[in-house]
Amino acid sequence: MTETVAITTVMRALADPTRRAVFERIVGSDEITVVDLTRGSGVTQGAISQHLKSLKQAGLVAERPEGRNVYYRAEPQGLAPLVDWMSHYGVFWRERFADLRTLLKEIDP
């Protein structure tokens, strides 16, 4: 049950396109502040802070306060529940590709 909660939390956090864009900007940076995330995003600083809160609750980002700034960095292990869930479907695709390979060999020996 805990695994299901973790997967749901990560999926909900990444379901919002703005939140995904914020996460992608964090992933592309070593560390980044709210001010830097807000700059050029077309989203208010308050909205960015709310998105960061959701990402943090999902375990996708971590924060490091330094003086007046808070620096955010991606937490790759936060994606683990999603990666584990997706890996179950790897078997499905491997079987489909194997069937396709067999069919192509039959068509063009």
C-alpha cells in the first residue's frame, strides 16, 4: 500500500505541466533558487513556491537554505517508485518487440 501511495504522489506531482517544467528546470541545474525559477517562467513566485512544495512532498526535490535564499536540487531517488512501476511494463514491450522481430523475419527471410 505504501508503494501505491508513493507512486500516486509522484504521478500527481508530475501531472501538472507547470510543475513538470519547474522540475525539469531544477533537473537541468545543479541548484536553483525560487527567484531564478520564477524569472522568465511567466508564473508568479507564490505559484512557483506552491509547485516546489508539491515536488518536495513527493520526494522529487530537496532544499538547502543559505542566508535569505533557498536552493533547490533534484532528488533522483524520488523517481524510484515511478521507475519501479514502469519496469513492470518492460516485459510487455520486450514481448511485443520479439513478436515484431519474428514477423519481420517471416516477411523478409
